[in-house]
Amino acid sequence: MQSLLDRYGRVARDLRVSLTDRCNLRCAYCMPAEGLPWLPDDKTLTDVEVGRLIRVAVEHLGVTRIRFTGGEPLLRGGLERIVAGAAALRGPAGRPELALTTNGLGLDKRIDGLAAAGLDRVNISLDSLDRERYARLARRDRLHDVLAGIAAADRAGLRPLKINAVVMRDDNEPDVVPLAEFCLTRGYELRFIEQMPLGPKGEWDRGRMVTATEILDALSERFTLEALDEPRGSAPAELWHVAADDTQPGGRIGVIASVTNPFCGNCDRTRITADGQVRNCLFSHTETDLRAILRSGGSDDDLVAAWAGAHAAKARAHGIDDEGFVQPERTMSAIGG
């Protein structure tokens, strides 16, 4: 068994698989209003190719958790087949945990099929509960569709049901407490995320990023928070327990401080883009082409060697605060979250 070990002793067990770079929203922190040039179909991995890479990851590289991302993964017609194929795999640690990160549009129509295929849980993006603010951030008036997707995932019983929110200054700061109330009263786990420089080139303004400290300050004005006394491990979110009160039963809220308090030292992630490139970090400037190995008749051993070699070169940290930091060429939608 080969492991995805880097030179700093971190081992990747968590695989992020981007199934498409396309998206049906145009979120301001992710892509320009006009969208991006999408990958042509012949450059995108087929369902069979995706399945083979996932099998190699689980059976030969020790991956235990798989998250399907995009763009928007619900735009992938073969999503249920890909999930079912992954659910049938068994590695040294058994069946991999399967999750989906989605904007929720159309999830209500597919959640039953995905659950039947073996999907374990979902993370759904929801940056505002105010229709106008949501439409301004997403550049699409689709809040009702997101809420329908969340309700459907709830009914399907996938737990924990996680909600992701990126907070931006002068945009959706007023939603911090309402989002928390919405999730706490329904038993969802909310994750606030600091905005990262992975959107349109030259548009990230650190001054517009609402920091984890500011988010916690806003929450503390409404709720009683207590840091959870449990090992964080490789999890990106710092978790807080929210005490119950007259309006909500209490629960947990996480804050992912990717910029102000990064978790790079414990990162256990590896990534495959929709066109079959290994990325060992969201902010990497290098990629290793597994699609070429697949399409030239390469063996599983060839894939393992290329993948392990790419991961061995993982940097110590993303370097956002370094003087020479340069944003990657690909945006978040083209990398996969």
C-alpha cells in the first residue's frame, strides 16, 4: 500500500473530486459575472475515468473520505453512477465516506437517488437568507431553490447536514446571526468560511474579508458560545458549542479561518480536477496530469507513482500572507472545493 505522504509528514486521506467546472450560479467571490470558458467535453474525465481514479485512491493510496465537488456537481449527469461506484469500493479501512458539496439547485430532485446510491452527507452553500442579498451575491435569484434542496436533504435524513456560508463585508454581514438561528433551530451544522483569494483575478480585497474573529464577535452578541474541547485533527473548522435558549435548542457552529488561522499543518487533502489533474493544494501552481496516463493505457501502478510523486511535493502552507504570494491561475470553480 502506497500512501500520499508529503515531505512534512502529512498523509492525505481526504480526496476532493471535481466533476465539472461548470456552475449555474455566478457567485461574486468565485467567478466573474459573465462566467468562465468551460472545459470542452473531450478534456473532462468520463464517468469511467473518474471511477478508476477513485478506485486507485481507495484501494492503493489509502483514501478514506471522498467529496464530490464542482463547479456544481449536480450538473454532472452521471453523478449517481459515480457515487454508487465509489460506495462499492473497499480499501484497507473499509468503505470510503462519501460527501457532496453543492449550491443546492436541483438537489430536491436528485437527493433520493443519491442517497440510494450511497451518498452519506451533503454540504450546501447558503450565503444569505435575504432574497435580494442572495441574488446580488450569487447573481441569480435562486434562493427558493436552495432552500428546497436543503429541505429535501433534511427529509432524506443525511446527517450531519452542513451549511456553508462565505461572509463578505458590506454584502452579507447582516446574515451571520439569522443563518445561525436558521441552522440551529433545524439541527444543521453551520460553517462560516473566510473568503479566500480564489475568485476572479485581482478582485480579492483582504479588507472586504470578514475574519473569523469578527464572525465570532457577531455570534457572541446573540448566543453563548463555548469552544469544543475535543481534538480538531485535520478538520478545517474550529467548532463552537452554542448553548440552548428560548428560541433554539443549541448545537454546533464551525468557523473556517483559512486566511487568518490556516490549518495547513494538519491538511490531509488531495484533489483531482474535472480534467484529471492532481492538485496537492488549493493554491498550488503545479499540476500532475493523470488524464494523460489514463488515456495512454497507463497501469494502476503508473497512476499511483504519478499521484504519490505529486503529493510528495506539497508545500508547507498556502502562503497567502507571504510577500511573494501569487493567486493560482484557476479559480475555485475550476479547481473544486
